Amino acid sequence: MRRSGASFVLVILFLQILSACGLSQPSIQTQMPQIPFTRLSIKPISKLAKVYSRFDFLIEINGLFSNPFDPAQADLIVSLTSPVGNVLQVPAFWYQEFDPQTLEPSGVPGWRARFTPDAPGTWIAQVELVGHGIKSDPLPVAVAANPGARGFLRINPQDPRYFLMDDGSFFFPIGLNIAWANGDVLENYNTWLDHLSQNGGNFIRIWMASWSFGLEWDDTGLGNYTARLKRAWLLDQVLKMAEDRGIYVMLCLINHGAFSETTNSDWTSNPYNIALGGPLKTPEEFVADPTARELFKRRLRYITSRWAAYPSLGAWEWWNEVNWTPITDEALMPWISEMNQELQKFDPYLHLVSTSYATGADKSIWSMDELSFAQEHDYSGKDPITIFPQDRITILKNAGEKPALVGEFGNVSDDPTAAYDKSGIHLHNGLWAAPFSGYAGTAMYWWWDTYIEPAQLWYQYKGISSFLKDENLSNMIPSQVATVPGVASALILSNPEHALVWVRADTYTSHDAQLAFYQSADRGPEWVYSPPVLENLVFTLTGLQDGRYSATWYSTRDGQQEGSPRDVSVVGGSATINVPGLQGDLAVKITKVP
């Protein structure tokens, strides 16, 4: 038995080498196994099974196949029966271990499966080779309770404009894009995720682009991902890093350049291109061509079977900025419907789903039931306190009561060496303006690697994360008032007994900082933008129940309390709030006194 198993592995490795070298052309056509399958088993890899914690299995099978990524050759499905008899099914996936130090393959490739249980007790795992009548012996898995686990990201049923976790806790995404690494993937992500989590961040966005974690490209052909198993393993490690730090990931499956001939175009290297042996003459055919759709479904099956079980996976995103491709919304919508159905076959955890556009606020596509939340991208450089409130209203008209995120945000003039803005004012304003405009998360900045990291601006996440740490924004309504027109503004989130307010000077923008720098007579390396201190500002707060309230002010830099709480009286549903000396911005919590 040992000798035949080793021979089987050597044959598989030989076939994979041929494929990786381009000697075996992957296609939608399949070759059936040449050796009959007669033996199938499933064993645990993880040491301990816990509720809402990923658990891995090793699957052993004899037989021969030329492409382990083709379910027509080996359709391995693991059924997991819960203690109360519910059955969860997940496909197995082809796996290669790698050495974390050398990133060289470690051991031999083989089949794995993974699941995340949602209840304690004894689960029964059994793997079946579909179509061959072969099943493994049932494997009992004792799942322990896990009181601290939060589970998967969901839509809040009490207020669908926001998110919550499986355990019922409110979740507010605070983070940025960390779409790919520059060099050492493990070192980069360890550093960046450490910096984010240490400052209270809990959410990132990653691309499965050809140069990062993509499974198919001109080095793979179509439908066979052997040459990209290292990238798949690296994505495993990044999702584990995120999980260890309490960070959730929005995973973008397709970047626009892969199917664009005009914007960041990589179409000439795309294996779907007919010039490289693919089925498509033009990029827009991707969503309509039957062969392309079936090949993408195969890729989707692998993606979901390998990564859906990670609780740190917060959401799938179909496209990044699909408007840069020639694919119209009319063509895209039936493709999303079809792919969502395929996704749900292999993602039993029913992760949230979205897509994105270069702008996105005014898109009617957000009304699709298949899209869980809407997204906006903004690189206008305009002050977010003036544009986010109106954009959120526009999204509300198109998406209805769905969450909305500013999935990408930035200022094209950002420069980590710029003397006029060492503190990341535009980043800061996006972090605060988005939640106070009714978005379900902070604005997610771009240029993590060329701006935020080299300028060491991670501390900007501390203020907003500390301020919102124990807040549940469900059923809070956004509004806006001016303290003094043209001087300062206040964005408000409130319900009848509680209000959160962000007060910001109108001159606290990156544009004003740059203007002040170039007007200054002393523009040395130590120059720092210091907007004038504004005194005697007040604003009127309405909508609270009458009674006695406490107003506590906080620094937006670190979220620390500033001064003692102040008494506030609400009479006739209205209160006058006195603002302490304001240099830049401050935040206040106004809470009814029992």
C-alpha cells in the first residue's frame, strides 16, 4: 500500500510539472481518471475543534487524475452533520504546503477540506467521491464551546444599514486597503496588520490580482492552478494573521485591469484572451461566453472551498471598479446572479457579497438582492465632510436600507515626504466623516504601502476606534449643523437618548494645510500646520428627549477624554452645546443621565 501511494503521488507531481511548464494545455475539457478509485478516508489535521473556529481535514484517495482542480475528474464533497442533524457540505481542495522561511514546497500535495462549526457537540464528517459511489468511514468530531468567538459578519436585522456578528455583537469596520504586498508577503502583512490592530483597526480589503493572490494567469492557463499554489498558501497565512488580530477581510476576486484594454490594462496577459489560447476575443465577452463562465465557476469553487471557512473572511467582492472594463451593468447583473448561485453552493456560511465602481454612489445595481451592501470609491480630493453626507443619501436611494462602505478613498496628491501635511489630514477626515455621514464603516484609504506606512500614520485609526469602541450605531440617524457658517461644522449621529457629534473647523483640510504652507515665510522641515484656535463656538442639537444629559469631549487623535463631563439640559427637544477651544476637530458623546 505504501509503494502504490508513493507511485500515485509521483505521477500526480509529474502531471503537474507538465501543466506548469505549459506542456499540458488546461481547458474546459476533462480527462477521466485512468486508475479506478477504490479507497477514500478523512482524518483530522486540526488538534481541537471549537465553535466558530476553522477545522481542517486531510483526505486520502487512491486513483489517478491529470487535473485535481477539475471536479469532473475528482468531485470530492465532505458532508458534516451537526449534533441536531443539519448537514453542511463543502468541497475538498488540492493543497500544497510551503516552508515559511524558504517558501519552497514542503512535503507532497494532497487533498484538504475545512469547515467552521456553529454549534458545540459531536459532528460527523464523511467524504464522498461523487459519481463513483465511494464514501469514507464516518469521522466523529467533538466540537467544544467557544464563548469568545464572534462568528461571521452579517447584516444587522434590527438596522440593515449596519453590520453585526453571529454572536449578536455590533461590528463597525475600521480600516483600509492592504490589497497586496511589496516583496516579502509574510513580513509585509505581519507589519501592516500589527500596526493596524495596535491602533484599533479591524478591517482590510485584499485583491486576488495576478501579481498578488490570483489563481489564474499567463503562467497557469485556465482551470489548473498548480503554478499558483504558493500564492494560495500565502493567502491562507494572511487570513490566519487577520484572524489572530481580530481583523476581517473583504476579498476582491477580480481586478479591473485583467479585463480592461484602457485602464491599468493587463488584457494581453490574461489567459482568457484568445491570443493566449483562451475563449475570448474581447474582454466584455467574459460575462456572456459559456466556456468563460464555466471556467470561472471552477475557480470560484476552489476559492470558496479553500477560504470560505475562515471567520476572518468578512465579505466577497466580485469586481474592483468594473466600470473601467467594457462590461456594462446590463451584462453584469445576470452574471452576478448566476455566480451568486454558484457561490452559495460552496459557501455554506453565506458570506456577504458586494462589488465596486470607481465612484459608485449613483449606481442602481445596488438594488440587486444578490449584493449585500453598496460601495463608493472617492479620489476627488474634496473635503469628505461636504461630499459624504450627500453621497450617502444618493446610495440610500439606490440601495435602500443596505450598509454602504467607502471602499477606497484617497487624495492623489498624498506624499509621505510632503512637509505641509505630516499628519494625514485627508485620511483623518475620511475616518471621521464616513461614520458620521451614515456609512457602515470608516473610509478605507488607499496607498497603504507608499503613504500610510512610510509616513507612519497608523495612529490616525486610534482616535476613531477608541471613540466608537463601545458604541452601537444601530437606529442612530445622521444629521449636520453649522456652528458658525463658514467657520466650523458638526456631523451628528443620534437617537432620542444619545448623540455622538464630530465638530471640525472648516479650515482643517489638506487643501488648507497646503495653502498655509506655501504662504508661510518659514517652510523648514519642522513646519507643522496649526489651524487657528476657535473659541466660543456653539451648535444646537435637536431630536433628544427632554431631560438632563452629560456631554463628554474626546480628542480625535487618540480618543482620550478631554476635561470633565459637562451638564446639558434638553428642553423642548433642543439643547445648546458649547464647544471647547477648537483647533482642528473634537468629538463629544452626549448621554442621558438616568
